[in-house]
Amino acid sequence: MTRYGAQFGPDITYLGVDRCDLSDPTSFADADVVVLGAPFDGGTSHRPGTRFGPQAIRMTDYLAHDGSRPSLALRTDGLRDLRVLDAGDVEMYSGDIETALGALEAAVETVARSGAIPVVLGGDHSIAFADAKGVANVLGHGRVSMVHFDAHADTGDIEFGSLWGHGQPMRRLIESGALRGDRFLQVGLRGYWPPPETLDWMAAQRMRSYEMTEIGHRGLDACLTEASAIATDECDGVFLSVDIDVCDPGHAPGTGTPEPGGLTARQLLDAVRRLCLELPVVGVDVVEVSPPYDHADITAALANRVVLEALSAIARRRRDARDGTRWDPSLPLLANRPDTTQENPS
């Protein structure tokens, strides 16, 4: 599992953080977070291109790639307050989905066994099976819940003659026993898929799926509060899986299966920040960014910020736990900053 670098394009790290090599445990022994690229679109059913997602997510930012990003919202620097390393891309040939997912699962499990949080940059959503299962292999099957942001349920059975694809990872995870159906929370579903028989299967697993109509009527905050309570009941950690198509295509056009009527970019960032601040997040993936269909890097920039929001909030959560404090999101930006002005002696 030697550091592969980048499968497509130059070998850059996420915003300039230090590198590590999964074949050398000493290189990430002190890591809090390890970033992995999953450049794979072999599970795509419509528009391809997500194999180029990891590179786009790593590099799309107008600021210097200096391994530092102080958060205005949380007063932390997620890239420095945490020890964040980048292990490069996992080698994933898009023509062999089972081999590719096996390689990714092994890489994620290696990171989780080290005590670090794996943050996986996709890639299509088929990779979620490997990501969540790799973490559950360490923490225990049935002990990790899932909060899944998506326009689509991804609970299909056999699609295009295959058990594997980006429309099926959530069913495969539940069937494997790695994750429990009754601790599986989905946010942002909408549109015209899946069909009734798939919804029946989901109901039989006691999944909880928040479709956009319910979110619109109840409010996103109320739905997240309910989902958080379920996610932390009888589970030791929460895996956060973010399909960028949970956002309306006007906010995230660069994706394979766009569905109108989704969350705004602001809603998604606020939701990710809140969940990573309040919940024991043990793994994250951000998927379905397809640069060939993007416009002005809108989607890649949003995905980059989803990762940053997660890291900033995890850093804030750990600081509050260490200092016995509780973050107040209503605090004015400049509150409690030292006054460095001095009276002019003249």
C-alpha cells in the first residue's frame, strides 16, 4: 500500500498539508486525520468524470496552499489544530469495481486502526461501501451509524445487471452487517428514484430518510436534531457521507446525476459544521464531484469547503472537550479579541 500519489494529474496534497505513506505506519502515527483520494467512477450510471474529483477537491481554492485555514465561523484552524496528512490516491482501476473497492476498504481500515479519522475524496458514491465498512471493521459492525446527504437513496439492488454501483452502496452496507439500517439517516432525498419496491425494502430496514418536502415543512435544523439523536443511540461513532448532488444543481452543477430542488450550498455547509461539532464523527467522504461537468469550479469549491467545515468543526469539538468550553455560534466575529490600539501620546 505504498503511497500511490495521484492517479490522474500531479501529486498534490489537500491544500498543502504534509504527505504520509500508508506503507510506513510511522509517517502517520501522530495523525488526527488522514485524507485519501478515491479516483473512481466505475460505478457511475449516467455522466462519468468523478475519477477526477479528488484532484479538483484538493486544489480548488483561491488561497495559498500552505496547510492552514483559520475558520471565521469557528475560530479554529482545522489544518493546524488537527494533525492532517494526505496519503494520496488509492489505486482504483475503474474497470474492476470489486478489486478497486477492496483496495479502498483496506486503506481506510489502515487509517482507522491508527486512530486517525479517514477523510475520503471521491469518486462516485460506490466508494461509500468501502469507506464506511473500513471504519466499521475497526470500531465494530453495527457500532457505526451513517448520516448520508444525497438526492438519491443509493439503496438499489441489482442495477444494470450488477450488485455494485453508485446506486447501491447503502443496501450493500446494511446487508453486510457493517451498518445497521435503523441507524441509517438520509438527508435531502428527492425526485423520482428509487421505485416503490426499494422504498419498501428501506422501510423494512427501519431506515430514516428525510425527503426535501419534509425538510421544507419541518425545517432542516429540526430534521438534523432528530437524526443526531438516532445516530448516537447505541453507536460509538458516526460516519458522514456527503454526495454533492444533495445540493441543487444551481449550487453544484458538476455532478453525474443532478436533481433540481436540493439544499443550498449554505445549508449544506451549516449542516456539516453542526454535525461535526456535535457528533462523534469517525469518518467522512465527499463524493460525486465530476469536474468535466462543472462550471467555474463551483462544485469543486463547494466540496473543498465541505471538507474544511468538517475539519474545522472537529477541531472545535476537540478544543471544547479539552478546555471544558462550549462553542457559541452567535458570538460576534470580533468578540474577545485583544484591543491592540493605543492612545496617541501626542
